[in-house]
Amino acid sequence: MSECPCRKELLNQINEASFAVDDVKLYLNTHPWDDEALVYFQEYSRIRNEALKEYAKHYGPLTIDTASLSCEEQWDWIDAPWPWQEGGC
């Protein structure tokens, strides 16, 4: 059985990757042929998605995209602390 990752660390990783993805998306709007930026976007999108899945697995979904990963049997995540509440690690 894998060790449960720290909730705050996962949230920080999600926030950092989300910022990078959003920032490079804005850049790609004006520089759509920048292959290096596209690779950067794909890499940080992958990192973000993996972190979201990991978070959902241990603490419940943050986005609707990961709801099915943690709620296949029931929707009991509503009773757990919300990401902005204390508790976690």
C-alpha cells in the first residue's frame, strides 16, 4: 500500500502546475507556432493532471474531471474537510 501524500504539498503542486499551464496558454494564444512552448504546455498539463488524480485518490476530487476517480461507489467526499480547511497532512 502506498503512503498517503501530504495534502498541502499536493495542493501546492497543483497550484504551481496550474499557474504554469494558464500562463503558457496565454503565451500560445499569440505564439501558436512556438513548439518549445507547446511541449512545455503538454508537460505541465500532464503534471497537473497526475497531481489532480493523486489528490482525488486520497482526499476527494477538486474538479469534476477527477470526480469519477474517487467517487465510483459513493459521494462521501462531501463529508471530508474541504481543501481550504485545516486538516490534511
